[in-house]
Amino acid sequence: MAENKKMLRALAGEVLDVPPIWMMRQAGRYLPEYRATREQAGDFLSLCYNSDLAAEVTLQPIRRYGFDAAILFADILLVPQALGADLWFVTGEGPRLSTITTQAEFDALKPAADIHETLSPIYETLRILTGALPADTTLIGFAGAPWTVATYMIAGRGTPDQGPAHALKDQNRTVFDALMARITEATIDYLSMQIEAGAEVVKIFDSWAGSLKGDDFEKYAVAPCRQITAALKARHPSIPVIGFPREAGEAYVGFARATGVDCVALDNSVDPVWAAANVQVDGCVQGNLASSHMVTGGQALVDDTRAILRAFAGGPHIFNLGHGITPDADPDNVQRMIDTVRKG
Ligand code: CP3
């Protein structure tokens, strides 16, 4: 079965004439069909927990564009919610959570083993997708990396510099380390269940890895990713893992070797020619077109797409954006990117 899945072939290290392509946030507000289904569900979280509708929005970009991979429709913040944090979304602003900054607040969290009751609809979404996807489309599961999830749990919201999480790390290392360990354990169990439900690849999103400097990058980005990857591969030896330490910069170098991931996803602050020489030497890379091209389109989109294809042509590569597509993107620009990748 794996032979006709380009995504799995690239992850296994094969160099393909035309790389597989999918897009972060490919099911999202830039698509009218997504907005309609989200309306039907009521709100974003209700959509995440409605297995039939979550499967439907996962399939929408596959039907429209024929991407090589489908990513489970869910959110990295469902894990904090399953651990007992309150979670809600403020329209136009983003997520809000109850905060964890004291030992007492940490002690009120549920054990990692108790997350599955909340998360069982997510596993059901994957089971539905396993029967509904085209035979050549790979199903991706995902979770947030412990540091990124912790930044939201500590601050109770997204933050420009992850200040509250850095403050807790520096001022109350006991609670910070306990929180990181709890998230890590929950993430291993969550991803393991996703694999059992049909995920063929898992991706670990460390969106805020870029704010971890020096030793902190090793301790809180590399080590948890290594621990999660090793535990998953012990339980599911053939599962490929994609790591995304966003804005890691120079620290992308050696990340695959240090963590054991099969593929490193690159954000678009990284020059593809540099990344080919310094990151792709260790295996598959994913990326890294600026998502702003999906808004602006034109010849620049085509030129940058071609430059990325050229830079990564000598090794295993999965074409993607450097970060999620934004709600103001034009669906026609997505088609133009795909045509450039597939037809030159
Ligand atoms: O990529 C996909 O299509 C799969 C689904 C997915 C979502 N979020 C759906 C979503 C994935 C993989 C995520 C990951 C995620 N969620 C990350 C890591 C990746 C990244 O973007 O850096 C983070 C940090 C989150 C947390 C989160 N969820 C934020 C900060 C927001 C609000 C910002 C925004 O774009 O509105 C969300 C909401 C969210 N998650 C939406 C979607 C489609 C928009 C919700 C809506 O429909 O209103």
C-alpha cells in the first residue's frame, strides 16, 4: 500500500521527481466549504469534537485540490483541555485557557492516562478518514510539542514572546518541569492512539521553539521531541515522525539526528539553499514557501515555488508552506502553487 503513497516514500528517504504536497491549515477559513461546515457545527471546538464534520472538513481540501496528504482536523490545544484546562476561542483574537502557574493549579490537572475520554471523538475522526480517503492520500495525525502547548497553558493565551512561560521556567522550575513532563506523557499516549486509529504519519508542532535559546533549546525542544519520537517508535516501529521546531534557525541543523524524527519541517525564514546543504543532508525536509504568497499570488508565487523545488531537488522533500495558510488567502493561488509543483 505504501508504494503508491508519495508522502510515505519521501518520508522513507526516496527522492521523487515531483515531491508530495500538502499545506498546513489546508482545511480552514480561506475555503468557503470550510466556513459553511463550521457554521453547521456552531463553533470551532464543536467542529473539532464532531467526528463526522471534522472528517468532512479534513476531506474538503483533498477533494478540491488532490493533495498527497490529509491532516486530521483538530487542534493542539485539545490536549490541555483533556488534561482539565478550560479552553475557549475568542472570535478575532484566538484561544483562551485557564492558567497553570502554581503547584496547586498543576495538581488539579488530570493524569495523562485520563485524556482519552475527552479525545475519543478525535480517534473516531481518524477511523472515518481511514475509510474515506483516496488510496494514494496519506493520513497525518498531530500534536503540539510540549513547550508550545506549555506556553499556552501557562499564559492562558498566545503570546508574542512566550514571556509567561519563560518566567515560570526561570522562577518555578519544579512546576514548569512537572507541566512539561505531564504534557509529554499525554502527547505520547494521544499520538499513539491516533496511530492505532489510522494516522500513518505524525507531526509534532513546536510553533514557539524559536524563543528557546542555547541550552533551553536542547532541554525543552530537542529532548521532549526525542522522548516522544522514541516512545512512539517503540510502540509503532514503522511510524514516520515529522518535527517542526518553527523558527529554530541555526538549530535546525542536526535536529533530525538529535531527535530521531524522519523529517524536519522548515519555516520560511530559512533559505532553502542553505537548508538543503545543512538540514536535508540528514534526511527528508518539508517546506517552505511563505504563506503570504497564497494571499498575493502572481509571478512571485511561481518563482519562489520553483526556487524551493530546485533547492531541494537533490534529496527527499515534501512541498509545503512555511506556516499555516491564512484566512485571507485566495483559493486560486493554492491551485497555482500545486500546478507549479506538479507541472513545472
Ligand atoms: O493544519 C490543519 O489543517 C489541521 C488542523 C490544525 C488546526 N490547528 C486547526 C485550526 C492544526 C494542525 C493546528 C495546529 C495549531 N493550533 C498550532 C500549531 C501550528 C501553528 O499554527 O503554529 C497552534 C499554535 C494552534 C493553536 C491555535 N488554534 C490558535 C493560535 C488558533 C487561533 C488562530 C487562528 O488562526 O484563528 C487556533 C484556531 C484554529 N485551529 C483554526 C483552525 C482551522 C481556526 C479556527 C476557526 O475556524 O475559527
